Amino acid sequence: MTSEGNAPDDAQDDAQYDAQDDAHYEPPCKAVLRSIVTCDACGKRLTMHTLRYRHICIPTSVRLQRATAEAQQAVQDRADATAEEEKSNKYAQFFMR
């Protein structure tokens, strides 16, 4: 019967211990989002979360033009790399002998 008497105390201790752990633990992803960084475009200091999800220092049309140009360049680079790889694989049999 002593174990039954101790069970509620143990449960309370466990709950209190868990609550203390949760209060001090912060996942790394949240810690990163709360870190202070500087915007490269305007030099303003803000949190990583604000920079990533909310900060607008360049007009939308300019951002869209830059994003489109970057995306097109990435696609072109990937296509060039694939073509170069296929070309090297096609003629590799002649050089492996």
C-alpha cells in the first residue's frame, strides 16, 4: 500500500519536472528564427523570422523580376549540366578502353 500512497506524489513530481523542462527547452529551429540578422538589401536589423516571412524592403515587381531571372538561370544551369553529363556518358565508352 505504500506504493499507492506514493503514486500521486510521483505523478506530480513527473508533471512538475516535465513542465520545467518544457519551459527551458527551445527547439533549434525556433532559436534560429529568433536570432537577429541584417537585411542585405536595406541594412535593417530584424529577426530571421521577420526577414524570411514578413520583411519587404524591395518593391514586389522588382522582387518578382529578380526571382524570375534567378529561377530561369537555375533551370538553364541544370539543363546545361544534364546535357554535359549526357554528352560525357555518351562518349565515355570510347575513352575507357
